[in-house]
Amino acid sequence: MAKCPKCEKMISQVRLSDVAVLGRGPINWHGISYDCPFCQTSLSVSIDPVALKTDVVSEVTRAVKKLLGRP
């Protein structure tokens, strides 16, 4: 198990929080923050893999429909 760097309690699970990940320029992503369940200190942040997958599928679907001439 890991130990929280702030409260020093042993962590066997984390809480997820939605965060915005700001890119360079106009590009932004949906992100998630992995937080200590005891003191809510953010332990790590990353791009939300589920939201990223959803965005990629939507973009590919839209492009294929455009190529096939479908609305």
C-alpha cells in the first residue's frame, strides 16, 4: 500500500475528482484527479481515459459519416 505524502495514512483506494486539463492554446481535455480519501490531497492528475475514448470514437464516427455522405 502507498502512504499519503500529506496525512501519512496508508491508502488502499483513492477518490476520483473531475478536473480540467488545460493544454497549450485552445486545446483542453477532461481530466481526473486521484485524491487521498482521508485528507483529499491530490496525489496525481491525468487525462480521463474514458472521456478520451469517447471523444476519439465520436470524432472517427463523424469523419466516417462525412466520407460516406451521411448526416
